[in-house]
Amino acid sequence: MRLSVRLKRLIVACVSLCVLLIGTKTLADPMRPPGYGAVSTTKSYRSTTYSLSQILISDDRKRAIINETLVSEGVKIDGAKVLKIEEDRVILRVDGKLKVLAINDTKGFQIKRETE
């Protein structure tokens, strides 16, 4: 009787070890839709929209607020590089193409400090 208890414990330990070793591999889910979790090898294009809300220009700096983030020339934001900040617009490079963001009176405003 005592031997059978030890044998049962040994069998349970072996089965548990096998389950742990097999459990590390991902088993296919037969209910998973085709293509679920597949990695795309094609280039994904950004569908980011850029919203310019403010421009600040002073003697020593040029700043703009795009997508609620303060940026300066040369900075990257959401995949776009800020090329130039002007009084009424900001020029970005997005995926190798130029994009111009203009200040719209209904969406934002411009702050310009005058030097005395």
C-alpha cells in the first residue's frame, strides 16, 4: 500500500513536469479567426492628424503647440519632424512629404512678443 502511494506521487510529479514543459509552447486555438495575431509585413501608414493651436515667436526662440505638445524647430512629434515655425504656419515633414499647418482663427491664436 505504501509503495502505491509513492508510485502515485511519482506519477503525478512526472505528469506535472510534462504539463509544465508542454505548456510553454503555444497551442493553436481552433476557435481563433484566420489571420488573428498575424504580423503584417507591409508598411503601415500613419493616419495621424496634426492640430496646430498656438505659435510663439520671440527674439530668441520659436515654439508651437501641435497636438497639445510644445515643440520647436527640429523636434519630432507623432512621426513628423518640425522643419520651420513661421508667424502663421508650421511646416512639417511627414513620411518624406511636406505638410503645412496653418493657424485657424477659430481653432487657435498666435502670440508674438514685440521687442522694445
